[in-house]
Amino acid sequence: MPMLAPPLFALPFPSIDPVLIELGPFAIRWYALAYIAGLLFGWWMAKKLCSSPALWGGRAPILPEEFDDAVVWIALGVILGGRIGYVLFYNLPYYAANPFEAFTLWHGGMAFHGGFLGSILAMYLFCRRRGLPFVSMLDIAATVVPVGLFLGRLANFINGELWGRASDVPWAFVFPHGGPEPRHPSQLYEAGLEGVAIFTILLLAVRAGALARPGMVAGLFVFLYGCARIFVEFFREPDAQLGYLYGGWLTMGMVLSLPMLALGSWLMLRARRRPALGADVPA
């Protein structure tokens, strides 16, 4: 990769302590608060969706109190799946040599794609146990997930981790652990695309009646996330232990996101071909 010319201007990284409160061995980090805040907001919004018959073309197939019970399953799926995904996809040789480190969640290391699969498995098991429509549960979760992604990416920025590639753009930052070169704030790019942009599009789709077609919102989210993640990977520095794959430009994030394009397209096509909820209810 050619060396960049020294930039005329670079933004200093804001001095925000990743630890909000520290009392002896007990510490509250912004990253943990992002997970908690995203979960609580998602919980609240999901119950609002379940309480709005107009969005479903009739009574919602999942009651608000049923989603209350699902939250614990989803949270466990996200945490366990995110950690297992990081261990398997991003740093397997290290954890194979140090297996007990896989349990040290406080040292960081979570993978979205792992959390995505873990949450899907958790929702499937929960719906099967309760006799609830799995695809509609996916639609509800997909609508609220971008909020958690937005908060999580902001926390990544505060932590000064997952920074972007070296750049001479005027909004580049010199990250405290990223060397002397200014870099793309790729965490903020992801917060804007995965969080704000996708959330806005999904809300518009929900208001247009997408929840009445099971799988439409979930498919739209999966497809849009895959597009956003692949795009941002061109600006994000790949993990040091992996680097670039297959010819020096492909990254693990791209590889894991490509199937999401196919899955999202299939879900949306399937939703379009099936009758909408309430279609058989007489006017």
C-alpha cells in the first residue's frame, strides 16, 4: 500500500474515558452501557410495535407480554453468539492456544455476525417453545436492532478501537492506539449507515405496512446491513491477525456479509409472494 503524504490537517481524538465510573475493581464502561441502552430501547420499541394493530393489518401475532419473555433469550443469544463468533471467525488460533481467554468478555471481542446468528437461534428456540410465529419475531427484532448498532459503534469510537484505514481526508482522526497516521473514523461511518440510515428506512417500511408481510422487514434489514458493512469495510482497517484476504482487498467482514445479501433478498421475495396478514379478514 503506498504511503500517504503527511496531512495538512487532522482531527485530534476526543479525550473521552472509556470507563464512565470506576469504584475499586468495579467499572462501568461506555461499551457495556451501549449494550444495555440498546437492549432497553429495543425492548420498549418492540412492545410498542406489538401494541399497534394498524401496523399489522389487524391484531399483532405476538403480544407485548410475550416479547417481555423473549428479551432474555435474545440478550443471551447476542452475547454468546457475538463472543463465539469473534473467537471462531476473527482470532481462533489465539483462543485455541489460550482457551480460558474466550470467557474474558471484559477484555472485549464481539462479532456482529456471531451475535446475529446467536439471536436468530435464540428467537427460533423461544418461538418454537411458545408456539409463536418465528418470522414475525424476526421482523420485530430487525426493526429495533439498528438502535443498538448505532450505540455500539459510538462506543467503539469512544474506546478508540476498530478504527479505519490511514487517510488524508480532512475529518480523519489520529487514534490513540492506531499509530501516528490519521485514519478514517469508520466507527462513525458504521453508526450513520448501520444505525441512523437503516433505522430510518425500516421505520418508513413499517409505516407503509411491511410488518403485515412476515419476513419483509427482516429481509430488508439483513440486505441493507450487508450492503452497509461491505461498503464500510473499504474504509475500515482489517483486524491485524487476519489482514486482507484473497488478493489483498477482501476482508473477513465482507466475506461474512455477502451471504446476508442473498438471505435478505430471499426473505423479501418470499414475503412478497405470501398473502399479507389479515388479508383473509372481511372488511
